[in-house]
Amino acid sequence: MRDAFLTLGFALVLAVACSAAEAEEVTVYKSPTCSCCQRWIDHLEANGFEVDTREVPDVKPVKQEKGVPQQLASCHTAEVDGYVIEGHVPASDIKRLLEERPPVRGLAVPEMPIGSPGMEGPNPEPYDVIAFDDKGKTEVFSSHAP
């Protein structure tokens, strides 16, 4: 009987460990020639995400289809668990989004601020991660300083 409980206990621990280790899959739409997009993908993978990269000749139609407001556009668009991720959003903010599950369409880092993931370089600048909904409402989700 003791062995049966030990086996059951081990199986439960293993099941919990395996489900915790499963990476959230992010689908990224990007230009085949954009190197900063690849560095952002590397950032996601280094932070535990599984990435499915889709190279497209023009990302604008993807942005329109996914409901990214024009003023929040950046170089790549991604999807994760029903949310849209636009631009160089840090993995920590994506994890927070997935944990808190706010009623938003997604997150965006407009343009390409120096110092955001994938845009590392000299003279990093502060930037905001913006949450947006389907009606065009936006609000600051988080702020990052150099």
C-alpha cells in the first residue's frame, strides 16, 4: 500500500512539473529581413516561450487583421493565447498579461525604442507598454526605464 501511495505521489509531482514546464506558444509574424525581430524572438525563447515564426512579405495586413491600432504599430506582430502582441514587448509583461488576463485585445510597444528587448544598444530610452482593446481604448500597462 505504501508503495502505491509513493507511486501515485511521484506521478502527481511529475504531472505538475510537466505542466509548469510547458512553454506558452507565441506566433510571430515578421519580415524575413528584420534582425531586431529575430532578437526579440530570441528574448522570448530565453524567457521560456516557444515561438512559431511566420515570415511574411508585408506585415501590415496581419496588423489590420489582428486589430492593432495604427498609432501602436511596430515592426512585428505576434499572438499568444488569444492576445495580440505588437512590437518589442518584454517577456515579463507578456507573462503578466497571461497571468492577470485583463479584458484587452493586446499589448504594444509602439515604434522601436532603443533599450526594449531586441533593440538593445547605446543610450537606451524609457518606454511604455500600452494595452489596447477592440474599441481603440489604450492605457499604460507598464513603464520601463533604462
